[in-house]
Amino acid sequence: MKKVVLVLILLVAINLQAQEKSVLQTKSEKLIKLTGAGKAFEDAIMQIGAGVGADNKEAYKKEAEGTLGEIYDQLGALYAEEFTEEEVDALISFYNTELGKKLSVKQLLISQKAMMIGQSWGMKVGGIAQKYAQ
């Protein structure tokens, strides 16, 4: 009887833990959408499909957008591994502020510009490395 009770307690504990992760992942997916990632994914779909002919454009868009659930699931799981539920809640609260909304709009542009700055810096440091490698 004790074994049965212990097994039941263990199963309930495992079930509760799985539900917590599910809630955390759901909140993480909400956070990802608030950060502006949804717009970035939509833009990427359009850029990647730029060469698709007009006659196939709608079918391409529908199928490509059908992949968004999978990427949100994967990213939600990633965020759930890195952040606690309380941290995700705080980030969601931030992204619902005016400053957070501004950041979500500007973040992609800032990241693109930052990558160019980083590439330029990397080339500069590469030149310095070549100078000393000789």
C-alpha cells in the first residue's frame, strides 16, 4: 500500500512539474512575440519567398507561415530553459510598457546595425592580428 501511495505521489509531482514547464513555455512564447520576433519572422518569410512567382505566392506564404508554430515552440522551450517563470513575467511586463514596445520595434534594426558595427570591428581586429602574425 505504501508503494502505491508513493508511486501516486511521484506521478502527481511529475505531472505538476510538466504543467509548470508548459505554463512557462506558453509565457515564453508570448514574450518572444512581444519582443518583435513575429514581425521579424514575417519579414523573413517575405524576403526568403521574394523569388516565388505571383501564382504561387499565396500558397508559399500559407505553408511558410505554417512553420511559425514550430519555431515558437522551439524558442519557447529555449527561453523556458534559461529563464524562470517570474523572470518571464517581469520581461512580459516590461515589453508591455511604452519603453518595451519601443524596444520591440527598434530591436531588429539595432541588431542589424550592431552586426555591421561588429563585422567592421572584427575586420579591424583581424588586420591587427595579421600584422602581428607575420
